[in-house]
Amino acid sequence: MSSVIFLVDHSAGKISKATGELATYAKSIGESVAVIFADNADAIISQLNVFPVDKVITVAGEWDKYGAPAIAEGLAQIVAAKNPAAVLISSTATGKEIAARVCVITGSGIITDAVNVDKDLITTQSVFGGSTTVHSTVTKGVPVITVRANSIEATITTSSAPTESFAATISESAKLAPISSATPV
């Protein structure tokens, strides 16, 4: 079974509703792997226990200080090490920035604002104000897909996923990159 990595969207120690939705999509495709960028991930991990999560990867460091550029670098390092079937990220301003940066670093394709992702990684997007439906797939690298919130009902279950820590590094260029004013992931 292929693993599908999803980035846990959190702020002030609380996960977003979209995180459960990403876990549900990930599980429908393969092994659901949550990735948390935070110094103290324990409180965040306990919130994931109600979603279909098969594994949790934690990455400690100064991620909040350096924002999206640093998180994108760290996530790209995980993608290179784990070679997942796909990467799912919340379709927020920060999520899209992280997704775009991961794609540049890994040489992968991107789909933004998906409202559905099927088991074959074919996405559905609603465009032109909902008047047109588009089906898309990534043909290069590991698909990086941002998913709109409220596009699926999160599956509520009980899980106790094993946790693994990953040592990602932040380059000097990521530390010097401008940080967007969007909400942190």
C-alpha cells in the first residue's frame, strides 16, 4: 500500500477541521501519514487520534519562526526520503505557498483547490464560480495537491498511530526568505 502524506494544519496547538478531511482523503488512497512541524507535537498528536491516521511523522525545530519557506524545505526532505504516492495540504494561502515551494524543490506537479481526490489520484476541481468541473492529474514527480476545506466529511474513528521523528534542516536561504502574513500551518 502506498503512503499518502498530509500536512497537519495547526495553530496555537489546535488542529484545523481541514486536517481531519485530509486524513480521510489520505486513507481513501493508501496509508495515511500525518506530518507535524512543531516543537511540542504531543498535544497535536492526541487530537489526531479521532481520525484515520496510520502513522505520524513529527519534525521539531523553529518552523513557526521561519514559516512557509522552511516548512516547504522540511516537507520536501520528507518527500525525498519517504517517496509517498501523494502529498495533501490544506488549500489555504499558506498551504498553497508551501505546496508551490515543495513542487519547485522536488520537481513535482501541483493541483490546487481540489474538491475531491480519488484513489487513482485524479482530482476534481470546481472552477469559474462552480460552473465548470475539471478532472486533473499530476504527470511529473510526486503529486502535491491542495484540498479545499469542507469538500469531504471527515471520517471519525479511533486510531493510535505510531510516531516517528524526522530530522529536517532549514537552509540559510529559507531563513532569509520573506515570511507571508498568512496564518501559520
